[in-house]
Amino acid sequence: GNIEILNLNMKPGNTLKVKGKISADTVGFSINLGCSSRDLALHFNPRFNESVIVCNSKCSDSWQTELRDRHLPFFRGCTVKFFIEMLSDKFRVKLPDGHEVCFPNRHGYRNITYISIVGGLKIISFKL
């Protein structure tokens, strides 16, 4: 159940609310925000096989330096709700247990038009 939206209109101050069910057998999932699949401001990627959340950005199809957070409050088979807030200088992801992962807005984007959700997260709802 991969999702791709090309006309999102996310600006600093907006929050994306995501609710979904994590597959029981997944190795992970990713939520990608940017201008296209080649230019991502935020790649948010919980990886169950490594017990880590990886965040990164992509410029002209080249990955940049990843940031790894060992706090993983997601579990296979669970329904989760979390929030991705866009600020002018960073993205703040509020996880289900209240922990926050912050990632810089490296490209200085003022408007996010692209989102994709890939992997083992079945979306129940998402709202901007």
C-alpha cells in the first residue's frame, strides 16, 4: 500500500498527522517529504531490523548525511499515530510516546509539494 501525492501544500507551521497500522512482518517503512522523489527535505525511516529511526535528505537523487536515533517506539503489528511538524529551519516528528526527532530543513524549503509513504505502514488516515 504505497502512497504518492504530488500536490501537497505543506508550509512552515503546518503539521501532518499520520495514523496507520504497522505490518506484522515488515522491516520498516518510510515517509518522504520534498519536491519530488529525487529531492527530499525529510526521509523518515523507522527500521525494525536495526532498532533505529533513520532521517535523511536527498538532493538531485543523491542521499546526504543520515541522522540515526536509537529511540524506536514503534512495534510491528501496532496501530500508531504521530505528527510531522514543518518549521522554517527543521522538521519535528512527535512520536507516539512523546519523544521528538528533529531534522534540519537542509534545503530551506518553504513549500513541500511531494509526499510518499512506502513500506510496511498501512495508512488509516493522514491530515495536513
